[in-house]
Amino acid sequence: MLRDSELRSLTHRVIPGGAHTYSKGDDQFPSNAPRYIEKGEGCYVWGDDNKRYLDWTMGLRSVSLGYGIEEVNDAVIKQIYKGANFCRPSYLETELALKILELIPNGQMVKFAKNGSSVTTAATKLARAYTGRDYIALCKNHPFFSYDDWFIGTTLSNRGVPKSISDLSQTFNYNDIASLEKLFLDYPNKIAAVILEPATTEHPSNNFLSEVRNLCEKNGAVLIFDEMITGFRWHLNGAQTYYDVIPDLSTFGKGIANGFSLAALVGKREIMELGDIFHSQKRVFLLSTTHGAENHSLAAALATLNFFKEKEVVSHMWKMGGRLIEGINQVVKEFGLEKYFSIGGIDCSPYYVCKDKNGNNSFEFRTLFLQEMVKEGILINYIAPSYSHSQDTIDFTVSAVRKALKVYKMALDKGVKHYLLGPAIKPVFREYN
């Protein structure tokens, strides 16, 4: 049997980065985290070390209900026996499209793909075709929109992206309407689209989303909401409903199919139909993917959305996240660590911040916290409350945090390097490894 170091070497020899999304890479986890995940059940996963872990990451937020949900799996298995892919569309594509259009305000047409990057890029292409403009304004405070050049060119990991493409993407700040106004002034009649998440770690303030909507209308730009995370988490009808601001185009993925690969571009007919085959305008080659509408993923999405409606999943996510924030904050207060560790954000999607003794955000202290939580049997790089999380899992997590913060406090006094078992995690977007 190969040793752990040999397995790691083998994986990196055959897979660039050791994983198919950088967020799952070795440099994103403490050295004591399991190298591989072999199975999941509810909100628990089992690593290659045969140890069970309570999981708060839930497949990078894609598993909204829980692992191995019977209703979803049964629908998938039933469809697999019928067939995964054919030479013509299946009616499942229409059925799911109608279901999504029932949920998303002002949605009139839908296009499916396998991942979020594809549909956000498709949205920007449609906006450019619709407006005849080239520039994209994107929110620089939001971590990820696409692996395609129009976004990656704005990050530190921009090697391989032509400057001519990077220059067409300009950034603004969330909850800072003046920064977006400046872009429209600097690039008059050149901005095709404004793309942002409706929210990430904080709610919009001072009618920010409404002001963005107004600016887009005033300047003839298409408004795109990236609802990969907020969709079916903030509200069953999207964060656009929660905040009562309706975009022209919106994109969904992550929890739409409980971990099965599916993403959706939803929008107004007058924009979406540019990718149709029944108009007399110049053709837009929108999305064309052999596997974009695999039948078993569509079946998973239909079952997941039905589960959402029947079980009130969204309200459960909000409740569990809020209780977790409250419980952990009590522990932080017990240790007097308010200046060094904090948890907050929006209840259905909490986040935490780790700081060093100087009050600076610290990857080393974040690694230490993750490391100590792994020791207690918890994976918590992200916090994505699911339907499978319960009060018992919250109590277990809070108890583990109490142990982790005890070590955290000692590290503040004596130095974090004395307590780290391996290298510190690193930001995904960086210029050098």
C-alpha cells in the first residue's frame, strides 16, 4: 500500500494542482486534513483515514440538502437506467426549465451548463451582444465569477491572459455606488454589463442594489446577478427576491442539484433569445455543451427543488447558521478573543476571520484554527449550513471551537509557529506558488 506522501505525490503527478478545483487543493487545508474524501452521509464525510468528520463545507456549498439524500438519489438512479444523454433533448430539460422559471422573478428563458463559470461567461457574452459594447464592470470584493479570461485577468493569477482582454474588465466596490458611477463616467457608453453577487458577507446598504439597478438602466448596461451561492440559500426565489431587486440576467448553480453538476443562466427573453435559432439577427453562439443537460443531473435538480419546497430548507439554513454564529461568539467572548477571532456575516452563509496578535488577518492563524478543528473531527474551511445540520451538530461544533480557541489563545501568547503541524494555507489567487 502506498504511504500518504506517495499518494500525494502520485495525485500531483497526474493532476495539476492535485484537484480539479483549486479550492480543494492541499494548499487550502491544514496538513492533518484527510487527503481524500471517500463517502458522505447527511452532513458527515469519511476520509481515506477511515475517520468520520462533521462537514460544514458541504462540497464547496454545492450540497444544500445533505449527502446521500434518498429522494434525490432515487430520482438520479431511476433516470440513469433510462439514459444519461441522447441525440435530441429530453423533455426533462423543458420540465426543469419551467420549474426554475416558476421560481425566479422575471425569468423567461433558461440555458443549462455543467458549471458556474460557463453560465457567467455566457451572461457576459449575451450582454456584449445585446448592447454592442465590450467592457464588463465586476465587483472586486466578490471572490470568484469564472475561470475564463474576462475574470481571471483581474486577479493576481493572470498569467496566460492577454492584457487586451484584462483591460476590458473593470472593477468596483460592493456597497460603494460612487465607485460604479466612476466607471460609467470613465467608460461612457462602453460598459456592456455589471456583474456582482447580490451579497456575500454583508447585506447591501443604502439601497445599494437598487442604485446599481438604476445606474444600469440609466447607462444602458445589462445587470447580471451571480447567484451561485445566494440562489436557493437566501431565498427559494433567489436573493433577488429577498432584496427585491430584479436583474436582467442571473446565474445559479451550487445547491441547485444537491451536489450534482448543473448550472443555469436565467433571464429576460429579449436578451436570452439572442442565443436562439429562430430570429433574423446576427447569430450568437451562446452555450453548446454535450453534457450541459445530462438527464440524471436534471432529475437531481427537480428532486432537490421539490425537496426545498416541501421541507422549508431555506428557513432551516438560516436558523442553523444563526445559532452557530451565536454559539461560537459566546465562546469567543469567554476567551476574550473578540479582537482576534470573529464569526458573523449573513446567517444562512456565515464566515469567520482569524487575526494575529497585531490585529492583522492571518493565514497562519486560520490554518491553526482549521488544524485544531480537524483534530476534533470537523471540516470547516467554509460554513454552508444544510438541511442535514441540526442542533446536535451545532453543539458539537461549538464544543470543538472551545478547544480550538484554547490553543489559538496560547499561540497568540507564544507564537503560532510553535503550534502549527505543517505549512500555512495560501490564497487561491496569488502570483507565485
